Amino acid sequence: MYQTVKQSLKSFFAEKAPRFLECVHTHKTIIKYFLSGVTAVLANLFVLYVLTDIFGVWYVVSGIAAFFVSISVGFSLQKFWTFRATGVRHIKRQMAMYMAVGAMNLALGPVMLYTIVETFGLWYVVAQVVVMALLAVGSYFINRFITFKQEVSYERTDVIN
């Protein structure tokens, strides 16, 4: 079933939007990185909401639990789908590095937010978007070229994996 849907989508885009298909193929890893990040954020928000509003857990404790869930979701998706580093030989080192990058982002985010708001006078919501974008770009390069470097394989030529 998956292969049938995949081939149908590929044929549709090849006929109707070949430039879009080429763009997706060219930037496949970045698109996967973005989708993995969005999935991790959604997992974080889901756990935060469920623990706090449904089970009555204090929001700070819920936030900590949500952080670890989102780190686990993000790591799994980045390792096995985005960067296709499927081996488990280096998984402990990779998880430690991935968590270190997450902790670095957790520490840098508020500092960057404060600096941008106070220095440039941006509205804090816009500043937060800027901070998240900067941290995402930095994290991408660290994860791509350091965290998952040893196991990253060449991507296959098909567009929809």
C-alpha cells in the first residue's frame, strides 16, 4: 500500500509540478529535519497539556517530562529518518550529543530572546521566532555534521521516503 501511494504521488508531482518535485528532492534532508522538529514540538505540547490539564501535574514538572519526550521523539526521527543513521553502534554517544545540543538550546534560547528584545526592541513573539530559527539552523549543522556524521549514508534518489 505504501509503495502504491508513494508511486502515485511521485507520478502526480512529476506530471503536474516537476519543479516542485525537483526542489523537494534537492532539499529533502532539510525538509525532513523541519518535519521532525515540528513533530517533536507537537509531542512536547501534547505531553505538557495532557499531564497538566488532564492529570493535574504541576506545569513545571509537566514541562520537564515534555522536554524529555520531545528529545526522544526528535532524536529518533533525526537519527533514523532525517539523517538515516540507522546503526545502533554509536547510539549512546549520539543521544548524549543530541541531548547536549538540546540543553545548549535550552540555555541559549532565553539569553538570545532577552538580547534581541532589549537590543533591537522587537516584540517578544517575533524575537522568539527568530531565536527558534537561529537555534534550529545551528542544531541542524551540529546534528548533520557531528552528532550523526559517522553513520550518515548517501540519500536514495527517490523523493518520497
